[in-house]
Amino acid sequence: MGKLIQITGLPRSGTGFMSVFLSLHPVCVAYHELITKKDDYKDFLESELLTNKFVADCSTYGYFPNHSYPEAKKVFLNRHPIRSKDSANKVFNTNLQIDDYVKHLNAIDLWIANNKVHIVDFNKLFNVDTLKQVWFYCFDSLAYFSEEKVENLISMNIQMQNPTETITNGEILRKIKKQLNTSLCQQ
């Protein structure tokens, strides 16, 4: 059975970048916002763990109780909520308010208090030394870590500047919000 890695944070905190970064490991398969792609994503994750040594679920929902796995390595990408909100509003053409984040921040605080979580400050995320620490935490080794590949990845400045039509029409945001609201109601 493989090992699960959960990377999570508020929207626009670097979860997409982390899915690409962790995919640099030759025996890790990483998914970004899997919940938006598969209704049965939990079953899908479990089946992936049967065939892969490492599986990374990089998302904006991993800190909710129904979506957190006790045995997973957990990484939280800590971006200031106002910066996260402003970036999401700009990129996704939405009008999220800081109040929308308060319930999420409370859930995050509880999740961090009840789990061993490696916290990465967003302002230090795109740094080779920071990513080396994340790699070691996730894989318990620096095997396969390539500074050259990581520097190239950082220089690509991977982020969603031109969202696809499904993102701009709000479909993905609606799916995530629905899942998050369902999770909050079940707490």
C-alpha cells in the first residue's frame, strides 16, 4: 500500500504548483483538486494507493475532517487570507469576501492543532531550500531531488493566469464550495 501525501491551503496558495513539484518524484502520482474531477475521488485515491508508492492529493479542502486522512503526510501552504482572496477574485473573476474565509480558517486551525502538519509559508514556497524540506518531509529522503529541475520548475512560474472556460464560468469553484459547505455542516 502506498503512502498518501495531502497538500492543502486556501485558494491560490500554491496547491497546483505543489502537484507539479511532487510529480518530479518518479514514484509519486500527484493530483490537483481531484474532488472537482471525480465524484468518487476517495475511492479513486484508495485505488491509486494500491498501485503507487506515493499519491499526493493537492487541494483546497484537505483540512476538513471528512477529507483528512490520519495516516497521510500533511502539508499546509500558509498564504495570508486577504492575499488568497484577492488573487482568487482576480483570477477566477469572483467576489469572495474575507468573511467567506473565516470558517475555513477555523477549520484549518483545528486541523493543525490535531495533526502533525508541515507548514510552508507562501512567501517562501518558491525557494529551492524550502522545497527540499518539503520533499524530505513527504518522502523521508532526498532521493530523486534535483535542484536543477526544481530551479527550472520555479522559473516557469506555474500558475493559472488564463483559466479555462470551466473555471471562469465558476463550475470548479461551485463544486469546491459545495463540498466544503457539506464538510462544514457535518462537523
